[in-house]
Amino acid sequence: MYKLYTRPGSGGFVVEAALVLANVPFEQIDVPKTDRPDPAFLGISPLNQVPVLTLPDGSSMTESAAICILLAERHPNAGLAPAVDTPARADFLRWMTFMSSVLYPAVLRFYYAYRYTADPDGTKAVKQAAVAEMDRGFAVLDAALQGRDWLVGSQLSLADIYLVMLVAWHPDVDKARTAWPNIERLWSKLRDNPLMKTLNTSHEMWPG
């Protein structure tokens, strides 16, 4: 059985969605936010971050995008991603990596700016640069969605859920909903999705 270490409002949102969509049993363990983590948890998450997924063989992995890609590979019949032998699979890998390497770090720099500067007065500049990076990344994704129902392939995938999770973290949500109409179109569909509604109840990613 899988074990998901997570907490509300974290990147565990998309991993929990993946596990539910794959229709596999899993145990969910909520990890409190603390500067003094359990040493046992540091053993599986050295940076004291969630989500962490413990696999049925007892090994554990971090990084939400990597977890999503693995679950898509292990449960191909669940439709979590385009099939490996289709052209859309390349787009899935591209955008999952883009979002995890460009957007997710920018989100972290905004909300944890103190970690990214040794200057006590430098957090404002870090936050400004983080928002600029978010905006640049979301503009790229909005353009990729032009004329498309989904970010990759012809149906919902984890890339779409990952994207709306990230845009929900934008510090100016009203701006996000007007600046990137194609992302908002996708987000609007997922706000009406029954699973997303259920997960949002516990994660409070966006107003109900």
C-alpha cells in the first residue's frame, strides 16, 4: 500500500488527486508544519518537505512532479497521463518538468523569501523577482493552452491538476484569473470537477 505524507494546502494536493484517480488504496499521514521535525520523517524527506510518497516496497520518494510521473507510469490504465507511445507523452514530460523547475521554485521563493537572501532587507526584492518569474511562466502555459481543452493530450491529465494547483498559489489570484484567460478556462472546469471540489474542501486551494 502507498503512504502519502502531506498537509493541507501543500503539493500533496496533486499527489492525492493522482492516487484517487488511480483508484489505489493509500494511507494518508498529515505532517504538522514545524521547525523541529521528527527525525524519522527527515529520514525520508531530508528537507522536511511534503509531499512524500512511500511506495509498496517500502522506499520513499519526494518531489510532487516526479511522484505524479511515477504514478502515471505504474497505473497506465488510470489515464493520469498520455500513453508512453503517444506524441502527447513528450508534452506531458515537458510541461511537468517546466512547472516543477520554473513555477514551483518561484512560488517557494515568494512564500519563503527569507530562505533565499542573506540580506535582512532583501526579502522584498526576492518576492518581486519571484512574482515576475511566476508571471513569465504562467504566460508561457497560457499560450500553450490556446485552442486546447487540456494542457496535453485530449483529456484531463495530472499536468492540468498540477497547473491549477500552482496558479491557485499565485499571490494575486484575481490578477491570475484575468491575465491568463486560457488557464482560467481550464481552472474553471476543474473547479467544477467533483474530485477537485472534494480535495479543495480539505486543502482550501481556492474559494469554494
